[in-house]
Amino acid sequence: MLLKPGRGGLRNRSVTPIGRIDASQARTIAEEQTNSLEEGLKQASQPGSALSILLQDDFHAVTAYGPLPSDVVTMVANVDINVDALKGCVDHITGYACVWSRNVCYVWNFARRTAALPTCYSFPCPLSNTNSVLVNTLAPLPLACLISHFSNTSNSTRREPGLLLVSPTGELRAWDSLSLALSGVDKFATIQIQLQDAELVRCLQPLTSCPGSFILATSHTRLFRISISPGMSGRPTVISSLMSRSTTWGTKLGSLIRWGQAYDPKAGIVALAVSPPLEGDTSMGGGEAWALEVTGNLQRWKLNFSSGSERFVWEKEINAIILESLGWTPEVDILTMTERIEFTLLDLKVTYTRDLAVLISYIDSSQVDQAQSSVQPRSYAIVILEVLSSSSLPVVSHTVKAKHREYPDPRPETAPSLSLPNGGPAAFIVFPERVVCLSLSEGTDFEEIVSLSSQANNRIIGNGAAPLAIRAIQDKSDKPPTLKFITTSSGILEIELNPVELEKLGTNVVQEQIARDTYRLKTQLEQAVFFGDNTANPVEFNLQADLIGDLSTAAEQLSKEVLSSSAAHLPPIVDLRVQLADRIARLQLLIRFINLTGMLNKVPKPGKRRLLSDLELLAATNALWLHHNNKINALSHSGRRSRTVLSEVIMTYMNSLGQNSDEDMIRSFFRNHASAIVQILVNVQAKLKTTLSNKSNKLHTRSSQLMEANEILLTVYNAAITIRQTHSKTFDLKDDTSTECWTSTLNLLDILQSHCEATLEILQQRAREFGPAMDDDPGRFGADSASLLMDDDDDSNGGSSDKSKWLHHTLKDQLTELVEKSLAMMKERSSFTESTLGTNHPEAKSLQERYLRLRPQLIFGLVKVKRQARAITLAEEQRDFRTLVELCHSLAPSETKQKERVYISRYKEEFAFQLYQWYVEHGRYHELLSQDPVYAPLITSFLDRMQYGKVSWIHDLAIDRFDHASQVLLNEAESEKNLADQKIMLSLGKLCQVAQIDDGEHLDSEKVLQDIELVDDRLDILQAQLKLSDLCQSILESQPQYSLLSVDQQVDILRQHLAPNLVDRPAFGQLFDRYVRQIIAGDALRIEDLIEFYGLKANLDEQVEDFVIALDVFSRAKDLVPGRAQLALKSVWRRIYIHEDWQALKKSSNLSDQDLITCLKSTALYHVLSSSIDPNDSGKVGQPISSPNESFFDPTVSLNDDLAIRFPDHSLSELEQLSKDYQFENRKLQEAIESGGVWEYYGEIVRLIRESDSLSDGGVGDVTMMSE
């Protein structure tokens, strides 16, 4: 069986699929597959039967070649392979294999392909005649070799081979024919090799070009030639002769040194190799023999088969050149290299180019972590020596270093060996548990590792490959290189390599190397996915810890191939149910394998998400096919139309791809186009939109088409979500929001929303058309959705048919699922966007707003179709507590209260706050404030957080939190526009201040008095506003038909009565009108507006006291901005000074002093100063005073700063008009100072006030004018 190069060309594989339809079918298929492989391992030798392929890719294939005979199986079962030594070999020349222990050797024909197990021959082994513990421990087994009676290059008739056994101490036994084991096993020839003291037999090498001839090597570096020929009475003739070499003083000295030494099973010659004669060249005679000594010496011998003689050529030391090949550089001398690198010679083979391949193991101390244990893994290399010249030293051609490293095996007979089928270039390093496959071609980077699983119970005990035949032209064999090896538990296995891959050179281009390494990783994943799914497979599938290549890319490529059914090793299954289930199982095995090897961390999160997405898409495809398959089965049995919405959409899609119409395009889609599931959903939605928009379609047609479209969408989502929930932890994606899920892309969110809206609309249409009968129990109609593909007139009877009711209820169920999926996917998308873009990103905000907007709409949609219970449950799941509150209040009152208690207990603040907010919004303050006392902390927290002061103070009083109630009331009073309400709040706030005084605190304490004084000031200011309100009200009520007056008319009347002085100040007149409108409306004026209003009034007659009120308000206002406070103070005093006609007073004549005093006492200035100057302390004033010179308005500063801030709603032109009125007042004040003598009158009025006070108090004091 030849191994063909190219993708998938190793062997055509036929295995039982592992697809899983359901639990029972999955177990059946798995059992069939296991039984199939086990049977293949046992019966692979049957004629005509295909070998059971255990592993296959573009690089190599591993097959179960044949079973072990029952005798061998019994022997292996009765020994401990970790303690007892076993050995075997596979002879390609004779077609026989043998396995032997210390006592017995079993031989059978492994190449014969018969139905029955081959005959197994048993032979007794010669035992060592020494009691040396070293010999019995390190070299306990004899050497064995089959005796071929024909040359591998001759055309002589084959006959049954014989057997040669040699004990470590030199006892030789030879049987001429294997069949003697059946009737005359004692008919063997035996001789004793003439060994020296403490000398042991180390190696046995047949001369394949000379049947019956062997070379035997010893621990004293001596070689013996063994010749076996047919003899009398069935016993062969055996001749042993020492291969002599010239005796030198060195050889004599070596013999003397070894005299009397103990046995050393590891000394001497470690490996033998024979180079057969060149085809067509008789000059070489019998070819050459090579002996490799453990010390590093290499012996070369010329052989002559015709004469049976040999000639020693030379002996060279090769340690130095091997050491150099392992890492020598000009900067490092050979002594340093010797100290750094410790190596061991293991095996020797002749290549097809007549070079020598030397297998070595080594440890480079510069690459060893000294912190590790003393036992270090060893590296391995094959050193190619050019030895064609008979005179010069061997030269290293190149070195092939294996990437694999192995710990030394302490068990007996476990040394690694080298095998070169046909002399190369394929090379196999055989370890007890694995085989490393390499290429000897220089510049290649080929390396494959085949390991056994269950290594505690299974190991390699022997191997064999096609022998070397040197050709005249240095061409390689045209046969694929193979190696057969014997395992203790799995019989004979065969490795076959792809010769094309063996010759591919490595590359120095980084990208090319990465691509190669990644492709190699992909093949390793393929092996595990397509061959590692069966526990009966003896081959181990693994990924190396130091793997190179992009594992994520490799896994994704394989996943895509499985998704599209383009993977090379997918079994050809016709039944789509089984084929889809098999592909799903392959993808599950892929991630499970990566997990088991500990390499999942090598795959980034986006790669894991893509792998999981492929599995979800395939699961959705499988579910969609099962749905479609069931529906077309039902339709075909009923004789109705077989075209469904899904089939029509798929046909349209496949036609758009230009698919061959001769094949079944529906099955082709499900087999090869699983990745197009999303596009199918898009096309279904487009088709549905066309159907629903066509008003000529009957309601039943639109309903049934909608039902089918919903089924498709929900089938896909249910399958994908189920797979995700089951496997997200395996993919290390549980609760992951950093990667995008295909199920929540924006186009699919739109599709889900569209289906929700369409379904709700159709249900409402049906309810309107058919009435409440649609909600009757549809239980007695027990069909599936396929039966709803009815005639168009099924709704013609008013929707009373069972089918119509069933359709209606099905649409309701679908709407419920669609709402669930839509909300879940919006949350999923929102979480992803916030995780990757941030919560403040416009897209994240838009998605969150969409979710919060649609969530209540979708949930209330369920209420509209009488699925209120599910709506409540969904609101709970989505934690939409506002919607949950509204749903609760749509229930009966008793049920509402019960649910409120349950939800408050379960969700605490999250639900309670939404409930309380709902109470506030609906004005149900009584229900809010009459909650059970146990909920008082929640209500307190809600009211404090939401700052509902108008309500919270009542709750504060209920829980005796008077301090907080006072603060809340006072704060609310500041923002309250209604004067009456403000007065109540201030009064209650003052009462709460008094109520919070502790028993030990007195009412007249400084802090208490300060707090109460602040409230009193605010009450006084409020009283000033109420006085204005009463004044305006009295003026208006005095007018005839007052109730019929418009607001503008009321404003005009009040300006005529209160501010006739503003005729020459129009901007102030407009300001006055605005204030009047507020007073009429009952709204409170701001402090500055109140002061301004009192100053703008004419304040005639008894209203002159209003100037004092303005100053009193100013003195009680504690939160005025300093700059604007001065503007207000100056304005009041400026209007006091210009209130009188001082020039007319000054020009008056014939006035007595008493008349003048009387005139001065009637002025506004006198009234204000009388109230401002403190009568008890001449150094203080009761109200803030601003002298005439300090009362001017500064237009340069105030216009840009104070005025613009004072009147923020005024335009620039309006501010300029105000500034002009202020300057008009400035001019009048200037006239009063310059020509009216206001300063003189000011001083006189102060004197009069002081004199009046002193007369009443009995003293006189000085007056110092103060200004703020």
C-alpha cells in the first residue's frame, strides 16, 4: 500500500462516524466505532481487509498492521513490562517477527494475510552462564535474529527461515527451520563463542547479502563472524570465527587491562552496521561492516562473501568531530565544548548514499536549568558521516537535530534505536513509548512524533524496516518509507511517511515558517479530531508544550473546514442527520482536545469566540435541518405542498451562488453552507416583510407565513444558545463580554425586533377579527406546525376552527420566545459594546437607550396578548423593576399588595425605589407614607436620595427626625414660589427646630437662638412680600368690576397707584410691571427683586415707611452677593435722596424754624434715618446707611458685571436702557447735592434725630454715618 503525496493522499480512510443524534444513538455509534477499531487491531491480518487507520495526514499515516499471537499476548500479560525485559524485531526480508524474553522466543509470520491467526513458534532461549548482577540486570536477554536462506537482492525461491539465538555470555543456538518448533525444537545446533574473561556479546548483525552469515560484537570491541549452513539430521552447521585485525602494542595493552575486570554490559561495541555491495559492482565483494564503540572509536571492515574472509581497514576516533557538529563555533575551543556537552553514542546505520548515520543523545549544560533536578531530558541528533574515502578521516556532512527531548528510561532493554527504511532519507528514532520521524536530507525541517497512549501498559519492544540496497545511481527507493514496530498491547503498528514532505526544505522567511508551523499544528489538530475520538486507538494525540505556530489560526481553519464539510477526513455520510451530528461532535472534540493538552491559553479570546461561533452555527444548522426534515416528512405524508418558507429561501440563496441545479440544493446547503445561516435569517425576514405588506394576502396566509418565519428564527436561536450555555465554560468564555457574539449583531437585533412587532400586530388583528374565541383552549388539536399549512379558507369560518385557534396560540408562544430572545440579545450586545468601547461611547449609549426603551414595550406586548404571568416573570428576569411595578398595579388590589411585599423582601431598594417613585408620579402620597413601619428605612433612603422635600418632611415627622424635617422644610421654602405655601413651610420649619431641642438644651442657648433667628429673618422677609401682596390686592379690589379686569389692566392700575414716579424711567417701569405680575400671581419675589420693588414705588404719604422695609429686607438677607448687594443698597438710598424736591425746600421763604423742622420731619430721609440710627448707641446704626456721595450708580462697572448678572434674562439693549434709567437717577441725585443742599439737610436731620433721642434719654451723642 503506497503512500501518495498531496493533501489527503496518504490513505483513504473509512471509519464509523461519531455523530450524535440523541443519547441512545450516540452510545450506539460510539460502541460501534470502538468495536470497529478493536476488531481492526485484532484482525488486521485478514486477507483483503483494509488496515485500521489510527492516524493520517499529509505527513504520515499510522495503521494497525496486525495482532500479536495469543502466545505472545499471554507472555506479555504475565510479565511486568516496567521490570521484566522483553524484546522483539520485525524482519522485512523473511516476513517474520519475533518477541523474546529471558527464557523463550516466539516467532510468527506477520506478513501473511490469513483469516486465522498465524502459527506461533516457540523456542527456548540460551541462558547466561554467569551470576553477575550487572549482566542479569542490564543485559538479561539473549540476542535473536532470523536466519534468511535467500538474499534480499536475489531471485531465489523463498523457504522458511531459521532462528539464531545468542546469550550474553556467548552460548549460540541455531535452528535451520522455524517449523522445528512444532516437532523437534531440540534439533538446534549450539556452540560457545570463545569470549575472553568478563566479555559479553553486545550486538548481532545479519549480512543480508550473504544468507546465513552474521557479525557478532562484544564488550571487548571484538568482532566474530558466524556462518550457518544446512546440516545433517535437521541441525544446521554453525561456524564461529574471530574477525582478526593486525595486533599492535595498543591492542595487546587493551587486552591486558581488561584481564580480570568484571562484566560491563555497556562497554565495547554499541552498534553494528553493514553496507551491502553496490548493485552491479563486484569489486566490493561482500560490502563493508562498521562497528561503533561506546568510547567513540569507529571500526571499518571490508567483507568478502565468496571467500568468507574480511579485512580490517581502519579504526578512527569520531568523538571530536561529533562534538563539533553539536554546536562548535570558532569562538569556542574543543576543550570547552567537551566540558559543556555530554553525549552518548547509541546506534549506527548505513544510508542509501553509503554514508553513516550515527544516533547520539546529549545534554548541553549551557541550555540546562541548573535549578532543575539532576535528571535532565536528553536531546537527540543524527550525525551524518561521509566515509567513502578509505584513507582519510570520517567527515561530518551535516547533523539532524530532533526538537524532541526525552528523559532517560531506567528500565532494561529500553535504549533508543535508529531505523532507516531503505537507507533513508526517512529516519526513525524508536523510544519505548514513541517514535520520532525525521528526514536525513540536509536543510529540511521534517519532524513527526508518534506516541503511544496508556504508556503504563503499552510500550514498543521491537521494530523493523526495509533493509538497505545500495544502487549504482544514488537514487532513493520509490517506495514510501515505512516502519513496523511491535507494541505490548496493540500488536504491530506501521508508520508510513510521505516522501514528498521528507524533501521539503526549511525556510528562513519568517512568514513562510509561521505558515508552515501553523499548517503543521492544523494537521495535529486534525489527527486528534478525526482519529483521537476513540479510546481503542493506541496512538497518543497531544500538542507539545513548546509548540510553534499560530494555534488559534490552525484551530479556526480546521473549524471552518468542518463547518463547510471540506475537511479531508470527514467520513462520507449520506444521512444528513448523522452527518451534521458527526460534524458537531468533531468541533466539540477539537476544543476538548485543546483543553486537555493545556493549550487553550494559547488561543486568544477572539479566537475562542470564533471557534464557539462555528459550533453554534453548526448546531443551529443541525436543528434547522431536523425541523425542516420533520416538516417535509409531514407534508409528504399528507399529500400537500412540499415547499416551505425555509426551502424557498434556501433555493433563492443557492441560486444566487450559481449552484448546480441538478443536485439537491437544499441538502447541499445544509451540508456545505452552515456559515450562511445568518444570511438565511436576513432573507427570511425580507420575504416575511413582503408577505405582510401585501394586503391582498388573507390574514391566515400572513399568519401561517409569520409562524413559519418565527419557527426558523427561534430554531436557530434556541440551538445556538443551548450550545453556548453548555460549552462556554469549555471555551473559557463564561460571562465573557469582550468578544462579539454573532447572535447579537445589529442586523439580527433588528430582525428579532421586527419579528416581535409583526407577531404582536398579527395577533391583535386576529383578536379584532375573530374576537375572544381565539383565546379558547386549543388542547384538542394535537398537531404540529406542519399541519397548519392549511387551505386559504381555514379562517373563513370566523376563526372558530381548532386549527385557527392552535395557530393563534402558537403565535402567542412564539411572541413570548421572541421577546425573551430580543431582550437577551440586546443585553448581550450592550455588554459587549460597553466592555470594548466604554459606557460613554455613543454606540454604547445608543444601545443602552434602545434596550431601556424597548424593554417595557416588549414586556407589555405580552400583556396585550394575555400572557401577563410570563410578562411578570420576564420583568423579574430582566430586573426591569419599573415595569414590574406597573405590572403589579394591573393586578387585583389584594394580589398587588402581596406581590409588592414579596418583591420588596426579595429585591430591596431596587424594587422599592421604583414602587415609591411610581407612588410619587401618580400622586399617591398617602400610600407612600402609610407603608408598614418595617419599610421605614427604605422610604427614608428613597426620600433622601430623590429629594422629595414636599413629602419627605411628613415622613421625617413620623419617625421623629425633626432636625431633618426642619432642614427639608426650610430648603423647600427657598424654592417655593407661592407665598402662602412658603409661609407654612417656614413656620413648620421653625416648629421643627424647636421640637428637636433635647431635654438638656435650653431654648435661649446661643446656637438655638441663631438658628431660630435665621428662620425669623426669612419670615420677616416673607411678611414684607405678603404686605405688598395685600397692598396690591386692596388697590385692585377698590376698582369697579375688579374680577373682570385682565392682568394687563390690573398691572396698569397698580402702576398708576404705586409708581407714578416712573413715567420718566421707562425701563424701571417695565421692571416694575414684571414684579407686579408675579405679585398678582401670588408668586414670591427674589430678595433683590423685593428690595428693588420697594425702592421703585413712589412711596407717598404713609407708604414712605416702605423705604425702611426695603432696608430691613436688605439687612435680613444673608445670602446676597456682595457686589450686587451694594448695587441694591445704593439704589434704595439714591431713591430716598431724590424722593424730595430739595430745591423747592431750599427756595422757600418766610419759613420759621419750626416750619422748616416740620418740613424736614415729613421727608422720607427723616423717616428712614430715624429707623436706621440706633437710639441706644450713638456709635451704631440700626439699618445700613449710604451717604449721598456713596449712592451713585457706576455705569462703567455695573453694566458689564453687576447688571448682567442681576438681570440674566435681559438683552444687551435692555441692559443699556436700565443703565440709562440708573444714570437719570444719578443726575437727579447730583442736582440734589449741588443745588438742593441735600448734605445740609442730611446733617440737620441727623442732629434732629439725635437731639430728640437725647432729650428722651437725657444725653447727647455724636453721629457717625456708616455705610455698607
